[in-house]
Amino acid sequence: MIDKLIQKIQETGAPVVVGLDPMLKFVPDHIKKAAFEEKGETLEGAAEAVWLFNKAIVDKTYDLIPAVKPQIAMYEQFGIPGLVTFRRTVDYCRQKGLVVIGDAKRGDIGSTSAAYASAHLGKVKVGSSLCRAFDVDFVTVNPYLGSDGVQPFIDVCMEEQKGIFVLVKTSNPSSGEFQDRLVQTGTAAGAAGGITFSDRPLYEVVGEKVAEWSEQFMGKNGYSYVGAVVGATYPEQGMVLRKVMPKSFILVPGYGAQGAAGKDLIHFFDENRLGAIVNSSRGIIAAYQNEKYSKYGPAGFADASRQAVIDMITDIDQAFASVGR
Amino acid sequence: MIDKLIQKIQETGAPVVVGLDPMLKFVPDHIKKAAFEEKGETLEGAAEAVWLFNKAIVDKTYDLIPAVKPQIAMYEQFGIPGLVTFRRTVDYCRQKGLVVIGDAKRGDIGSTSAAYASAHLGKVKVGSSLCRAFDVDFVTVNPYLGSDGVQPFIDVCMEEQKGIFVLVKTSNPSSGEFQDRLVQTGTAAGAAGGITFSDRPLYEVVGEKVAEWSEQFMGKNGYSYVGAVVGATYPEQGMVLRKVMPKSFILVPGYGAQGAAGKDLIHFFDENRLGAIVNSSRGIIAAYQNEKYSKYGPAGFADASRQAVIDMITDIDQAFASVGR
């Protein structure tokens, strides 16, 4: 699946993923009205509105992009009907040939992570049948529980030829609270009244683990099925982590609405414009609410999304050009 | 809800939570057969088997215990039908008067955590209606993203009089890989060739943050709506963390099948046998598969679970007695 992702990035020339994170406030009123008239102001109505919204955006952008990243929280908030829309969105995007990254940030003790891995990437045995719960191509994973919480995902990836992106340095403002803590990484060389450490932040230590895990399952193009999440909002850390995890594709959130621009992204990539894929959610799916795209209006929301994708690809292209890549 | 939890612990004399983590291998054959005959060897059949299994165990144990903790991964693996059973289990347990801890270990950037908090603890606005997706009393939260990933959960807790348990030191074997790393916590006092740190592990730093967060929303009994998860498998760390987070209830997994016994638990509690609640999952729900309870057989699985709960309460009681509490 990492090879398919790379192939699609090369075909489209777009190291771009559209985040399908549909808050209801992003959905135009005419869509909500139609959905609520049919299903009521209920979880079912919300889920229908989200489905109509997603489908229109996917139909207008799928030929430009390699991948989408639905954020499952935005569906979970609408309960069972919301998760039906999540599955329907995933299946629809895969039918359209898109690589689907399920942004679930799951992670637990071993046996529980195994259940999550089955749920999102694999199969579950029921009697003598094998069934699939959800069926994405990649899932995001939280590393706080350590290797035995991550390994079950890698095991299922190897069975299914699918992949994961492990959180390393997240895009949010408080990500440094724990992730940037300097940790002991060398042998403790005692100094009077304390211990001497090398000054490496936790995210680097997690990045090193990702590099280790990535060796377990390599694709054909020099990149592993085990990737990492590093926020576009932290370009300097991105530059370091690109080197720490040379074989891991980096999923880069935080572009656009979260504040990062094309120039911040260069160091997440390798010399061949590979090694990273940049996510934009609100900046694409709610583009029509942005003054820049206001001419499209709510009726043209999906066309606004298409234009925002084109502009994002251009922005990244120009950033590459500015450094001669 | 923390006050209800404390009241129920005092009424039952049982600081015990039953983990409803129903892997299909725990479900007796006669239950699976009945469910598969009705719904097929499908996700629906699995979900039905799990529901019948859960209901029987809850019916035989609810009078002995204050709380249950369904692990959502075990339901998510059965997709939409599994999540229908999750919701049905949650609703049934709440009708029985049990406090329900949704073990979801969610956590993300702020706006996404807000969606998870709405999904599991709160309400979501659909047009002019307020709807509930899932409706547990407490949810477990992963802290890796820092304060802005946790705060949205606390905000919803304050609206709903509900609570969270934040992962601090998890029960699994590799939890130390990142959580035990010694981190810089004081001012860096430069020593030649390095930086001098105080030797505090990451879990303590996370524990201190939990202590800070807990101040935001206190119950009437000296404990906060913001609690912590600390594994029974790490009793020494439990003793430290009890002091670091004096106002946080500790949810303690890892008892029984994961290896910890009553004597390991004492230091998680305060002087009044409060401050902690101990989870057992497999040890209770799959008790009939344990040689100790084999006389019950698969037909008596729920009675075996009841006896296992009684034995667990006795084990903890004896541990308290041995230290004169």
C-alpha cells in the first residue's frame, strides 16, 4: 500500500491528502436542509448531511489527489449513523481509487491494539468466517504505550499489505508539553547532584523507535509501511525527524488552517519530492467559507474545494522550485 | 459522577470494576451457536453473541460492583454491529445503576478531542436538536498530545458532571519504553558536555499535569472528576503517583490475568480504602475457562464470573486487613 501511495503521488504530482473531517458547521445549509428534511435533526440526519458533503467533495477532487484522510472522531460524534457514514465514505473513496488513511490515533495494550488493528486494517474471525469491520489502507497509531501497543498493528499490516502512521510530533500548540521533553538517552554519566543526559527530545526517541519498526516491513521504493506523523507547524523538528526516520513516509498535518505554508514543508521531503504527504482538512473542505474562494458560494462548495486543492499543489510545487527540486 | 462512583464503592465495599472486554474466545459455544444460528457467522452474529454474553454477566454481578469498563476496541472490531452492542451494553449497565467507564483511550488535537468528548460524554448539536452518540460516565484519555488535547474532555465533563481517566503509567510490559524515560524537569544546570536533569520519569511529569488538571473540577469527597490510569503491574510507581496526584482517583488495570494481586494494590489507595478502583477483565468474564472455576462449566459462565468477583473483593479486603486498614 505504501507503493500504491507513492505511485499515486507520482501520477498526480501531488503529495497531498484531503482531510475529510466534516464538522457540521462546514456543511452548506442547503445540504443540511435536504438531509434534515429526509432524516430529521437527528444523528441520522447529521450523518446523511456529512455523507452528501463528502461525496460531492470526493467527486470533485479524486482525480487530483492520491489520498484522503477521514478523521474518525468527526463521525464518532454522530454515533452509529456517523460511523455508517465513515464506512460508506471509506468504501466510496477506495472505489474511486484513492488511498484511505483512517485517522483514528488508536493505541492500547497488546491484545487491545490487536482488536483495533483488526477493526481498521484487518479481518476478524467469526465462527469459520472472516469479516471486515472497517477497511482503510493506513491507520494512525498513538505510541504512548510502547512497542507492544504498536506491534499488533504492524503484524496486521504485514498480513494485509497495509500501513500505519505513528504519532511522533503532533501539529497542535501544546504538542511540546510531553513530546519536546528532553530525555535520558545515553548512559547516565553521573555528575555531582544529578545525572548527565544527552539533550534529545522525546519525539526524537519515538522517531528512532519508528525507524526501528519501519525495518520490519519495507515497500519496493525504499519506504516502509510504517510511517510517522509530524506536524507541518514544526518545520525544524521535521528536518531532524526526516533524518532520524529515513525510511518512513511522514504524514504532515497542520497545513493551511493550522498555520503552515508550502515553504515550511520542504524539509519533510527527500530529494525526489517523496517521503512526505501533506494533509489539509478545513482549508480544502471548507474552502467556500474562506474569503479567497467566496465567489463559489455555498452552492459551489465542492468546486471551491477543487480550486483549493489545485492552489495547494501549486504552493507546494513553488516551494520545491524555490529550492531547485 | 465521581461522587456517585465513591458512593457506590462505599455501598458495595468493592473498589472493583469489571472489564467488559468480550473477545469471542471468551464466549461459551452455546451462546455463539445461538447467536450465529439467528444472525449468521457475520459481524451481526458476533455482536449478538457478545451482547448475550455481556447481559448474562452483568445480570449476575451488578449488585456486587460499582462500575463496569467496556473496552471499545473489542466492539469496534465487529464494526457497526459491534458498536451497536457497545451502546446497548453501556445503556443496559447504566439502567442497572452501574457507573460506566468507556475505555476508549481517545486523544487528539483540540478540535478533534472536542468531537471525541461529545461522542462519548456529551451531546452534539444537529440543527436545533441536541443528540447523544454514546453515553458513558467516564472515558479514558491518552495524554500524548498535551493539554490542548485533554482540555476539551474536561470542558465536557464540567457540562455533564462526568469524568475522565488520563493514561499515566499503563499496565503493559513495554509501558516503560517511553513512559519511564527520565526527563528534564528542573532548570537545565549546565555541566561540561551535557545538561544536568533531575531524574524524574515521564509518567511522573504526566501525573503532575493530571494533578493540575484535576483542580479544575473537584467532587464533594475530596476527589476530582479528572482521574488517572496506573497499572497494577507497577505497584512502586503506583505508590509514587498516589502522592503526585492526591486528588485523582486511580483506575488500576492489570489485576488478575495481567499478573497483579491484592497485595500489589494497597499503595494505590488512600487511608480510607478510597482513591482507586481496580479493573479485572479476563479474570472475571472468562473465569469459567480458569481451572479454579471449572466446576461451573460453560453453562455456568456467569455464575463463575460472580464467584470471581466475590473472590477478587475478598482478595483486596485481605490485603487491606494485612496492613490494618
